Amino acid sequence: MLFSNIGIIDENFEYQAGKHVGVQGDRITYVGDAAPENPQDFGRRYDGTNRLLMPALYNAHAHAPMTLLRGFAENLPLSRWLNEKCWPFEAKITPEDIYWSTLLACAEMARYGVVGFTDMYYGTEERIAAVNKLNMKANLCEGLLALEPKPYSDYPVCAKNEELVAKYHGSSDGRIKVDYNIHAEYTSTPEVCQEIAAIAKEKGLRIHLHLSETQNEVAECKERHDGMTPPAYFESIGVLDVPVTAAHCVWMEEGDLDILQRHGVFVANCPVSNMKLGSGFAPIPAMLERGMNVCVGSDGMASNNNHNLFSDLYVMGLVYKGSTLDPAVVDPAQILRAATRTGALSQGREDCGLVKEGFKADLCVLDTAGPQWAPLTAPLYNVVFAGEGSDVVLTMSDGAVAYEQGEWPGLDLEEVKREVAARTKRIIESL
């Protein structure tokens, strides 16, 4: 595809008007002010009039199959939300349920410009099948609650992870990656955490976990571990010695940011979920000021209700201005970089997340013809504060169209919606 005369957000997160961007295979092979000398080599020409091309988004923390629970677990704090609603419901979910609900999540994310997501759940093989249906990218880990005092090898998930890594890590031309999972400090024993960290380090793989999401979580961790906060605890047992994506990181105490920064932890900020569950706000301005790795996640649909990551960008752009009383804190370039380039890096995808020659063609196009886009005085501010996810008209993953103008190539969305609705109804009626 050749995008012609289109505004872009370039590799420096600055707006450039009237550019030409060429895609061949799965790569961006041309970015220039004029059309390339051989436009016919790029196939389809895409007219960029009233369009903005930007890097596609990466959702750094999701639980994709939880589309089944959308609207089911409402108005509860985290502990009750998990114990009274989510876990009883999830005990009834089948592998086939996971396939259809993940397919719905993928369609929803693609609709709103997301091409890659980092997912923590069960049924990894079913999730992989759904991701591949839309040619998307995902870092997937098999969920683990390790509360019993026994070695990691005694948990069935240990052998399952070995199988998943051997069979799927790096599959689908690298679009599928397998991570290791530690759900959280309060759902895992130190022995299991240490063993998982050692295996991940040996294999050169990543770990995905929840960290310091609530004030109560931090207080109980300190009681259990001689006054150590969750970051200090995980550092003490070697978990942070491998690449880690830590979701939430809301309740940071003195020294916690030093620990995360020292280990290059990727912080998946989930502003909408954290507000909806009444958990609080991660100290993102302080993290960005330090140059820490901040990315953006939706969390699951029981605690956010939609995969429209543009909603999270909007909230992220506002909440810190209000909470710090500083209207200049956290600018749109920082927010967009977090949702694109840093999100890609959190998945170990070095050649993704920028509109740049040689990079993977992970792109989304926004329709800027609507009244909320005029005038285009400060385009990045328009993207974060005026535009909406519904303005996305094309999403491209590895050079293949995953969504365009109300269509998902190869996917019958109505069938997917019917399947998920029927499966949710069956589970609720059985509770």
C-alpha cells in the first residue's frame, strides 16, 4: 500500500503534513515528502486527504477473554470484585469460550487502532488461534495462581508453559510471543516466583505480573515480607532480573521507583481500570520525569468495559493535570509514545511502534474530517483530547489490514458477537 499526501506522526512524535508512506510486505519501506519513483511497486494507493497516519497502538496489559464478563462485575473494590464475581465466573469458562471471547477482543482492539497486546489469562492455544485470525500480535502468558506450598514443577502449568514456549514462541512470523506469568505477590508463593524467574532468565523470556495495584495489597505484602513493598519483594527474589511488564504500579512508596527504574521494568499504566475499581492513580509524571518505561493498558473488560485505548489516552492526559494541579504535566507526545513505541518495546519488539523506514508496518489511520478535528492547530493535542477511537478508519498489522471502514477481513463480527453473548448467558445462568 502507498499512503499518499497524508499527515503523519513521525518517528520523533511530531506532526508532518503531506507525506508519502510506502508499505511492502510487512515493512515500511518508504517515507518521503514526494511520491516514490516507483509507485506501482507499492500496489494499492491510499488517498490521505483528511487522514492522519500514526503508529498503531500496543495494549500493554489485557485479559482478552474477559469480554465475557463485560458489565458483570460492577461497583466493587478489587478484592470483592475478584472473589465474589470474577473467579466464580471464570471457573465456568471453557476453552471454546476463550477462543470466541478473545476473537471479540481482537476485533474490538483492531477497530480502535490496536495491533498488539500483552495478555494474561488461560487457554493460550485458543487465544493464539484468535489472534492469528486477524494477523495481530500478542505476548501471551498462561495464568497461574500459586497459593499452595509446593514447587512450581508440581503445578500443571509448568509443563504447559514448556510446551507453549517450544511450540509457539516466535511463531506466526514472530507475531506470537510466550511470556511467563506471576499473577501477583498475593497469589503466588516466594518459591514459585523464584523458580519462574530462574526459568525465564535461562530462556531469555519475559514476565508479566500485577504490581502494587491497591493500597491494601501493599500493606499486606509488607506484613508478609518483613516490611518490603511488592517491588522490593520481587527484587529480593530475582523476579526483576528479567524483562518485566508490571501492570498498575499505583501505590509506590519511597524507593519503589528506584527499584523499577534500576531494572528497566515496563510499567503498564491502566488509568481507566484503576479509576473504575477505585484503586487510585499511578505516579506517571514522576516516572516519565525519570525516563522510566511507561506504556498503556486497558486491563480486562470487567474493570474497563472497552478496548478503546484512545479513551485511556484521554484519561491519562487529563487525570495527572487535575491531580497535580499542573496543566503542563504529561504532554500528548509522551502519551502517544507510551501507547505505541514503548508498548512495542515492552513486548520485545524492537522494530515496531514508529512510522519509520525499515520498521514493521503496524499503522492506524484516523479520519480528521470531523468537526472536532478543526482547526488542526496542534495535531497531537487533537489526537489525545479531541479525536476518538471511532475516528480510526484503518488498522494495519505487519502490512496486512486487520480493520478498515467497518470491515474485519475474514471475520464475521455478528457471528462472534452472538457466540460471546450466548456463552456469557450460559455461564451467568449456571452460577
